[in-house]
Amino acid sequence: MRISDVVKRKGGTVVTVRSDASVTDLLDLLAEHRIGAVVVSDDGQTISGIVSERDVVRHLQKDGAGILEGPVSSIMTAEVQTCSPEDELVALEHTMTENRFRHVPVVVDGRLMGIVSIGDVVKHRITDLQAERDQLSAYIQQ
């Protein structure tokens, strides 16, 4: 199973935010789209960083409410782990689990083409397990 299979199933739409947008604007995007992380991109194609709900919470606790008016670039993670559509899903599962990443952008030739969340991975895994269970049940009943 490849990352491209997950992206095909969920679609390639990625919500992005500009690095100079305020953290309040970021929170509006997260709430509007009901998502937990946003790719930071000034042009919608290249990745400058990634920022999640957890980043906001950690910075609020450390620096106070003043961060809400500051730029997203001040709280984003600049070193972003990415994957390609050809990567194996199992390898991404291990990377996400070991490094505690919940969102990994999918990149082709340096351009953003999707994002995979841990929820997407789990949903894909459950679908596969259900299909396998159904096949085994059908085999046993023959």
C-alpha cells in the first residue's frame, strides 16, 4: 500500500496559511475546516513549515496570549517531515508513530500535493482489515 492510495481516497486538497498570517487567523482556519494542522505556504505550493493546534497550545502556555496577534511563522515547525506518493504506507506509519507526527505533507517535485494525517492512516488500515476479515469469512463459509 502506498501513500498515493490514501491521497486518492481522501483527495489532494490541502489547507494552507501564509507565514505572515496571524495565529488568530490560523485558529479560524483550523475551526472552519475542522482540522488539526495547516501547512504554512506563502504560495500554496512550496512548504515553509507546518503548524498544529498543539503548537498554539504550547506557545500560549509558554509565551501568553500575545502570540495570537503574532505571525504564524513565530510558532510553526520549519523543519517539516514530508513523504512522496510512492512511499510505502507502512513506512509512514512507523515514522509518524516514532516521531509523534500527526500530519505529513505529500510532496512531488518540491510541490505540495496532499497531506496525510494519522487519522487517514488509521481509517485506511481499518478498511483493509475489514476487507481481509470479509475475505476470510467468505473462504471459511465455502
